[in-house]
Amino acid sequence: MTTSAQWLRRVGPLIESLLAGLIGLVIGAFIMLAFGYDPLAAYLSLFSGSFGSVYSWAETLANATPLILTALTFAIAMRGGLFNIGAEGQLYMGALAAVAVSLIHLPSPFNIIVSLVAAMVAGMIWSLPVALLKLGRGVHEVISTIMFNWISHFFAFYLIANVLTDPKRGEKTISIVESARLGRILPTASLNYGLVIALITVAFILFFLWRTSAGFELRASGYNSEASHYAGISLRKQVMRTFLIGGAIAGLAGAVQVMGRPPTYAVMSGMPQLVNLGFDGIGVAMIGRNHPVGIVVAAIFFGGLMVGGRIMQFDPGVPFELVRVIEGVIIVTLAVPELRRIFSVARRKLSGGG
Amino acid sequence: MANSAIDPKGQAPKTPVHGQILLEARGLSKGFPGVWKHLILDHLDFDVRAGEVHTLLGENGAGKTVIANILSGYYGKTDGEIRVKGKLVSFDSPRDGLAHGIAMVHQDLMLVGAFTVAQNVMVGLKAPPFSFRLHQVERKLDELVAHYGLQVDPRARVEDLSAGEQQRVEILKVLFHEPEVLFLDEPTSLLTPHEADQLFVVLRAMADEGKGIVFISHKMREVFAVSDRVTVLKLGKMQGTCHISETTEDELTRRTFGETVPDYMERPAVRSDKLAIKVSNLIPQGLEKKAPKSGFSFTLRQGEILGLAGVAGNGQSELIASITGLASPASGQIIILGEDMTKRSPRAFIEKGVAHIPERRREMGIVEQMFVAENVVLKDYRQTPFSRNTVLNHHEITAHAQDIVARFNALVPDLWDTECRILSGGNIQRLILGRETWRKPPVIIASHPTEGLDAKAIRHTWDLFLELREQGSGILLISEDLDEIMSLSDRIGVMFEGAIVGVVEGQDADRELLGHWMAGTAAQAA
Amino acid sequence: MEMAHLWGILFLSLHAMVPITLAAIGETIEESAGLFNIGLEGILLLGALAGALGAEASGSASIGLLSGMTAGALVGLLFGWIGTTLRGSQLITGVGINLFALGFVALMLTVLGAPGFHSVSREIQVPLIPLGVGSLSPLVPVTIVLAFAVWWLLRRTQLGIWIRAAGDNPGAADVAGLPVNALRLGTAVAAGMLAGLAGAYLSVDWFGAVTKEITAGRGFIALAIVVFSGLNPLLALLGGFIFGLFDGLATWVATYPGIKEIIPWQFVAMAPYIVTLAVVAGGIGRVRFPKGLGVPYLRE
């Protein structure tokens, strides 16, 4: 392989994501035109709103934080050859576990650590049955994770309304105890140390996947289960590991949202600050090509879209929902391997008719 | 259907073949000279007459399946003429073939498991979308079953049937279209001997009706049980066609498997008496119905090469899966280096010191999407120095990979940037050989290790095996290449229908004798 | 409990059954051919929007329903095209469709007036059939008939054989001369049409409005019902009714004095999902899915 073909192989996925992103923005522009908005003004507003000032960057990063984590959950599973879309349900449980455990009133920083651990355990408890059902009964994880998402959804509602309710304000849970709150990085924005936790997790997963034997096994079994079996890798262990690690990280996502989000530091009924984080995480993971570093970049992009989208709604008045439309188009575009085929053809030509 | 028409002990029917020529090929060729070692089919003349069972005999790669596929419309030809009842034809698809009354039953089953036999027949039916001719199909199938004595229940679900029954379903599927010429590719590969005899009765009946049956096989017993004429192919070239009464088993075996005597590679005699492998009455998973109750039994000494010859499909893959831990055997015992390893996991076998060079390099031997260095340590990554406390040591892995690549002459652009997917088959095999043998493992299971390699690489591999043998490794060599087996092995066994039939000393091995065993004819005293 | 309550629950259940069952029936056709569309939820949503807009533009409820079906068919076509001809990932496409629909519908709602809510005026809603004890939507009997029709299509026609062959063993189907990808594409369009109809029913009939949350996971419930039914449309009808029953019960439990203190409504709402899990876990050995499900077909 010539060096230019090699370069293309590494950078190819990045280019695909950029291309998909571009297509999404173009289609978004067309939709805006159809309704009489000015796409240039809108995008200007969008991007300056998300990346134009220190404050906007802070908000963007704050939004990106939980997305990084839920995206990792999905990405790890994909690398292991599994489709874990249960982050949504796992993160609700993580958030509520953090609330509950923080009530022990340990002094900070122990309370923070204990709450985070509790959230991870809750996430794992929620993903464990999915793994067991797959291993024991051959239940496909797409169906079981969807079911568990909905069960978690209603169970969370129940807990918010009946078990962890704030006695003074019935529509929210008891707030996370002060000693368990994650401090703000910037006094005026919602950016908090949850970001640090997310980045530490990214570093850990990066190390795990490429620098440990456990990560090696996971990737191998994701690529080729027959060869992995031949090489002595236990496929059952991989399924367990994938779901447990994914569940823990998703639980962490929920915890970080609750422990770091001013001003209430609680879960509201309806869970507005938790809902859809799991599904958006899937989008982030896909655009980030299931790679931890790509995920960080994609999460910032998504987070920025959300922040900027609100500004864009303010002025020039393009509804925020357009952002979701763009996200959807990007993902559908990424589903098409045509993009990859264009690149493999180019790669072959560069490497001299391979 | 009188059974007297067939005598499995080898008396051929005496009916002369004088029927009309139903299908004829003249100068049939496939392949391009210079591209491959030889043309896949080299200007063959072949014909099928009404009322005959015509057997196509040959080793693997001889071209028997290819010619059948071309004449029934599945493949295209490069040159030559095909005539159906004297009329020149050209087939674009199997449907064309069927339209001219020519059908083929493949070795691979192509059935919809969830459907019944009748519903499977309906899949290929030309009928309007909203019709539902199930009952008509079932009735016709009932007639066919009764007429030919094929034991198949048209209303049974295919999934619930045994492999042998499913093969019969394939035949029934094809009979439904009332072909005049029928090609059957190794139809008894999944059948027990009893089921095979039943099939021969059916084939004979079809021929007696005026059909032309072409039967592809490598098993001599079958050839003599059912054929009127036999054609031998070798490496795409015609070796001759004759009436079965004009030839003998010996002659056919010689024609099919060749006469040349390869060089036996001189070496010191086997010194050790310690056993590397002892297999007793092993019936691997998947062979429960086919294998004789005694199953596989053999021993391999340390410092010995035992070659197992045999045409593919006689239980090789299943045996290998059992003695490497990939699948649990149905019954029997496997003892490796003194320890009972029956039903243990692949990891246990690897840790015991069993190396496995697999037949399917790309699908099983490596993880194609991973890098060269990663594939080199695919089985060793757990051990120090490649990892300690679960953390991988890239430095050590790189050094080791460099070493292996150099020693085994693998041509790779780099170690951490190249996905193994893009490497050639030969280079992949070199990496696998390096990976499996660098620790000088006490037991090596090598399955078709030099297939697709060039002469130099083959020689290198053979030298490597002899060297490892010298150092005490016990090598089980499974190959279809009789030259390889005869050159390398201290002892040679032949696999046939789920058992090992006969074992001889390598030096004394007689190609004709081996051919007999591979073809399933009772071994005459050598 | 009075009779009026029982009738009320029955009618509520039948109405709730319609969208889930329609989507499930469509998905059954699709999965029989080997396609797995996780984007049903998105198609439902788009169908709801298209239905409302179509009804308003034309002043007729039937046109509204047709618009929903058309929108669904188009999305189904896109999904089928990506999954077969382009050999793309069905799961990822489905997720993308869901996200797109969520955003697009919310966008349209804002653009068209009150953000988040758009009601369809009474005159153009589907007229109900008054039955004395309550009013039944005509789509209820339509759904039941469709369930039987699709069962007949899949189990008692030549086309059904072809579709199921393409799903279970596309290689064998190909060798037998069937146009595997064309068959699959057709089923994707059919499934999209039915899901679109289900969505239009939500806006033009049952709820009489379009909101972002109008589908409430019904697309996913439909997927679960398809698993539950083992690709049998009649069982999907039954499953849809059971889910509808729970749906109705949950509302009833949440509001009926005396009961609502004892059983938290959230647990009734959870019940269908738990039941699905139990069925899928317990029965998966007996339920058999096409071997080619979810895998794009590549001729070797």
C-alpha cells in the first residue's frame, strides 16, 4: 500500500463523517429555504451560538458531556459486534441511584465518588439481564434493550413521583446533596466537572480497547467470532463484558447529568434533562465512527448543534427542531456503505490496482 | 424396483448402452491458458445417453463439478459446443437448462428450512402470485415418491429432516420438473450406506425409464454398484470413457488417482514411543449418523508425522474440530500428551500445546480486519511478555512480529497499519505458520497447510515440518494432496466416510493402495 | 365495576390496538422477507403529520389517511433501497429515520402554528360508527380484516412463499430464479404504507391532533409484537389487542378512585414490556425467524 493509500485508509472514516455532516447541513438548508428562512443567517447564528464565545463553548461542552458517555456505551458494543441501544434506560437508573445514594450525606469528595459508583452499579444492574438473556435464551439485544428502556422509563417515573420525591416540590426528586454535587468550571455556565469525568472515561476506554488483552478480545470477537473462538477467546465473556461496561458508563452519564446540572441538581418528573440522551448518543457514536476520540469530536458537534440551535431559534427564528432533522439525515447518510465503496475504489487505485 | 439390478458387491448390470444421446458436449473448455496452472476443463468430449447411469470419476479439482454445472446452466463455458438431442444450445441460467430438461442436484443443500418439502418445491414454481398450488404440488410429489420409491414425506418440514433426508428432498425438488438428464454431485456424501443403496435403486429406476443420469463420485463401490458407463477426469483432462464391464477397480483407481511415485523425504526413524495424541472411538459432532459405531481411532507419537489422506467431505473438518476443542465430540475419547482433553475448550487445547493450522485461513485463521502484529499474537497475547496483568506490551509484540515476519518471509508493508485482509493467501499462511510453530509446540494439527502456496513456500513448509518433527513435535497432517502426504508422512492413514481405513508405513506406501482406500474399495493385501 | 366501564375499556382497547397492530402487520411482511426496520416509530410519526396535513389540505379524512400511507410508503422505499440495493445497515438507517422524523415533525409543528401541538378539526376526522354502547372507528374492523388478509397473503399464496423464501434462504431463492432484492423492496414499501396508515390514524382519527409525543413508543411496541407473534399476523392482532388493553387499563387505573391508590399506574404501563420480554425469553426456542433477517443479500 502506498503511503497515500494508507493515509486514505486512516482518514477515510473521518472524511465520510465530514461528508455526511455536509450533506446533513445542505439538506437542512434546503428545508429552511422551503419555509422562507435564510440558511446562511441561520447557520451563522447556530455556529456562533455554539462556538462563538467562551460562554457558548462552555454550554456546548456541558451538553456534550453526557453524550460522550452514552455514545461510548453504544460504541463499545458495536466494537464487540453487539447492538446495545439500552443506554437510555441504563442512564435513568444511574441518575436515580446517584440521587438516592447521595442522601447518605458523606462528606465531599467521598459522597461524589460513592454516588458515581452507585450510578455505575445501577447501570450495570440494568444491562446485566440483557446479557444473560442473550447468552441463556438467545434473545436479540435490540428487542431486550428496547423493552428495558421502557421499563426503566416507567419505573423511573414511579420512583420520581413516589419514592425519591422532594417533600417540598412534588414534581421533582430530592436534590442531590451538596456534598455530592460536581462543581462548576465556569461560574456562569452549566459546564461542570462532569466533563472531566467523561474525558477520563474516554481515556480509560481508549486504553482498554487498544492496550489491554481484554480490549483485544472484545475487538477480535466483534470482527470475527469464528476466528476468535479458534484463538481461544471466550465469546460468552465478551458479551458479559460489553454489556456490563456499557451499562456502567451509561449509568455514569445519568449521574453526571444530575450531579452536575445547576440549578436544581435533581431529576424532574418527565426527566427533561435525561430523556433522549441515550438515543442521541447513538448518533454521536455513529458520526464518531465508534472511536473514543471521534466520539468526543462528534459529541461537541452535537452539543454545539443543540446550544446553537436554541440561539438560532431566538434569532433568526428557525425552530430548534431542525437540528434533529440534520442529525437524522447525517445518520441515514452514514448508513450507506456507498460512501465507503467510493473510498475503497479510490484506495485501490492509489495502491496501484490492488 | 427389483433389488437384483444392483449388487453392492460390485457386479455391474450387463445392459448395454444404446439409447439416444440426450446431451452432448464437444471440445468443452473452461478457463484461460496461462492464468491458472491448467485449464479447468481442457477440451472435453462427453455425452449422456438415454437409459444409462454415467459416472464421472475424479479427484478433487478434476473438474467433475464444473462440467456438471456448465451442462446444466449454472456456469458459463469458455469454448466448445453443447447439444441437446442433437440441437445446438446455449444456456444462460439454470432455468434455461431446466427448460431443456437438464437438471442438477448440488452437493450443497439449498433449502428453505422453515418450509415443508412441498413448499420448497413451490419456491421455484412458475405460477401466478396469488395462486396457491400446494395441494397440487403435494399430490404430484406423492406420485413421484411412490413411483421412484424415494422415502420423503412431502408434508414434512425440512428443518426436522436429517441431512440424508434433506438430500433426498433436493433430488425430489429437481424430479418435480421432470428432467430428462439429471446430474447428481456426490449425492451420497450425507447418506449412510443403507440410504445410499436406496438411492441407487431410485437412480436405476429413473434410468430404466429412459432418463440419462450423471453421477459424480469418488467412491469406487458406488461406481460399480450403479453405473453403466464411467468417465474419468484428471486435472480437467479426459482420461477415458468406457463401459463398466470393461474395466476393473484397480484400473479405475489408477486412472483417477495417478501413478507417479513422489519422493519420500529421507529422515531418521521415529525415536519416541510417547504418544502425542491418542484418539479412541471418536465420533465428532455432525458425524453421528454417518460414522461407524467404532468412530475414529488412531495414535500419533511424539516426533512423528501422521498423514491422513482422503477426499474432502469424509469427516476431516469434523475430526479436526474435535481434537482442537472447537466442537465437542458426540462420543469417544481424546488424550493429548497423556491428559484427557475430550470436550475441553479451544483455549485449553492451546494452552496444552496444540497448534492448529486451519484449512480456512481467511475465515478462521486470522481476524482479517486486524493488523499484522495483532494477528501474529492472536493466540499468544495472553502470555508474558506480550501482556502483563492484562496490559499489552506493544514493544514486545512489535519485536516478536518483526521476528516472525522475517523468519517466515511474509511480505507485509508494515505491522500496525495494514489490515491482514489485503494480504495474499500465501502471505497469510506464512504468518499463520509462524504464529503456530514458533514455540515449537508438541502437537501440530495441520490442515491443507500448503494449499495455494507456490513451490518455494511448499518446500519451506515441508522442511519446517521435518525440522519440528526432529525436535519432538507430533504432526497430524491432513491433506488432499497425495504427493504431500507421501513425501512427508512417517505413517499414512486414509479417511473415508467417518473412519480411518487402514494405516501404512510412509516408506512402503503404494499409491494404488491409498487410492483404493480413498475410493472405498476393500483393500487387497498389498 | 359497571357495564359502561367494561364497554369503555373494550372500546378504548380496540382503538389503542389499531396503530400498533397495523404497524406490526406491515413489519411482519417485511421481516418475513428478511428486513428489520427499527425506524417504524419514525414512520408512524411522519404518517401522523402527513395524515393531518393531507386531511386539512383536502378537507377529507380519507385523503388524510391516504397521505399518511403515501408518506409511509416513500420512507419504506428509502429504507428498502438502502437495505437491499445499497447493502447498507438496516439498523442504522432505522435509527436515522427515527431521529429525522422526531426533528422534522417537531419542526413542522412549530412552523405551522402552535409549537408542539396541532389539532385536526372535528369535521375532517374519521367519523365513528355509533354502536349504542359506544362509538367505534371504522379502522378497527379494517385492521382486523387486514390482519386476516396479510395472513392469507403470507401463508396461502404463491407470493407469500416467494417472500418467505427470500427471507429464510435468499441464496436458495436466488438460485431458484427469484428477484430477491425486488421482493424485499416491495415488502419494505408495504410495511411503510401500513405504518404510515397507523400514524395517520393517530392524528386524523384517534387523537385528532399531532404532537411530538403522539407515537409514544408505539413503533417499538409493534416491533415487540412482531417478535411475540412469531411473524403470524393473527397473533399480532391478538398481541395488539392485549397491549391496547394495558394501554386502556393504565389510563383507567391512573384515574379511577380507589384503584389508583393501590396500583401505581406506572406498573400497569410497564406490564406489556415485561410480558414481551417473558414471551421472547421463554418462547424464543419455538419462535423461528427467517435466517436471512437483517442481513443484506449478496450474490456470491
